[in-house]
Amino acid sequence: MNPFAVYKDYPTADPRGGISPEEAREYVVEEMSLVYGNARTVQLPPNVNRILLVKNLPFKISSEEMYDLFGKYGAIRQIRMGNTQKTRGTAFVVYEDIFDAKEACEHLQGFNVMGRYLVLLYYQPNHRNKRVDLAKEEERVEQLRRQYNKMSHDDDELN
């Protein structure tokens, strides 16, 4: 049985009506305990992390509003909001539990906050630290160009 197939049928908290986030959370916890027992033994994909990168935040959102919005899905260890010109509109939300972060990411992806739709990603520190050596990359591109030109000249001679 695919453990993520069960997840698709959960009701979601709908700000326009329906059930509240608390009721949705209770339902998810109840269903998870019925399916997997009280221990959370679900194997998560490798990209899932307890640190969420939140983009497209309104510039005027306060930290209290952030805690209210993200705190509905579990205990938050820390929220770090961007405060420079380059980082405004972004934040890192660190949850105590990885399952709470996963639930928040699923429910708040595309959520409208003050006229802006949130973009949530799992923070991947390894991707950010990969810097490309520009000189090596230019040399590789030049080598590929020479190789391609040589192949195209060989094709012209055959025709």
C-alpha cells in the first residue's frame, strides 16, 4: 500500500468555509494513527525537511501573523523573515517535527495571504552551496563547441 495514497483523501482547511484547520489536523492525526499506529513510521521522500522556505510573502506581514498562519500545523521552533532588499518577501519556517512541516507545506502551498499566493519549498542546503567554477564551465562549453564544429565539418565532407 502506498502510504501517500491515503494522504490524498484528507479534508483540507478551507478559508471560504468547510472545516477549520484544527478539525483538519485532528482528522489527519486520527487517520494516521489508524493506518500507521501511534508511531509515525512513514518513510518520507528525501527532499522533505523540517525547514520550509516561504516565498512571495507580503512585505507588510508581521512575525505574529506568520506564527498564527504556520502555527496551525504544529510547533514552530523558529521563523526567520528576510529584512534586506534582496530577501524581503521570503522567510524560513523551522518546525519541531518534520511531519508538521510536510502538512504545512501541503496545505499552505498557493494559499492567498494579503493578495499574494505563497510559494513553499523544502529548504535544501546542498543545492545552494553548489557553486560553478566559471572558468571551468567556459572551458567545457568551448570544448563542446569545438567538438560540435568538428562533427559538423565531417558531416559536410561526407555529403
